[in-house]
Amino acid sequence: ACKAKRESFSRCMAEEPLEGEGIQEPQDQTSGIEWVLDSEIDEERYIDQVLSTLTPEKRQLYALHYMKGISMREVAKKMDMEETAVRMRYMRLRNEIRKIVAQVAEKNFYI
């Protein structure tokens, strides 16, 4: 599997971009492989699966900032909290989502 990933990455990197395409080149080979693999994932297919594992409060927090684009300051006012507390909750929420995404990826992609 690792060999296939490396070969896929090498093929993608060897392809010439079409004129006008602004593909940003990855910093290193590892992040490049991740970028290639991530670009093939249909996030919409798995977002409900990830978000359904969150508590209603965390889903609301996620929706306010990441889906509706409300600033953390406005979220803090809306939820009657300190802005620093909201920022800390977002940090924890991002970490939790990363773990959930890893579990979903492991289940669906046999990583």
C-alpha cells in the first residue's frame, strides 16, 4: 500500500499542470502524498458520519463558526461565554474531530 501511495504521488508530481492551473506544490513528499490522497476523498460523503458523533453542543459550536462563518467573538456573545473559553473549545473540538476523522478513515480506507 505504501509503495502504491508513493508511486501515485510520483505520477501526480510528474504530470504537467494545465495552463492557468495554480496547483500549489507540497512542501515535502509526505505532505504531498497526503495532499494527493486527501484530494480524492469525497468529504461530503463522510461529514455527517463525523458530525453525528459529536454532542449537540459541539455540533452547534461547529456549525456556528465553520459552517455559518460566524466569528469566535460573535459565537462567544451568542453563547454568553468568554471569547477565550470559546477559542479553547474550538481547539478541543478540532482535536476531537481529527481523532474522529482518523477513525472514519481507518474504517473506510483501511489505513
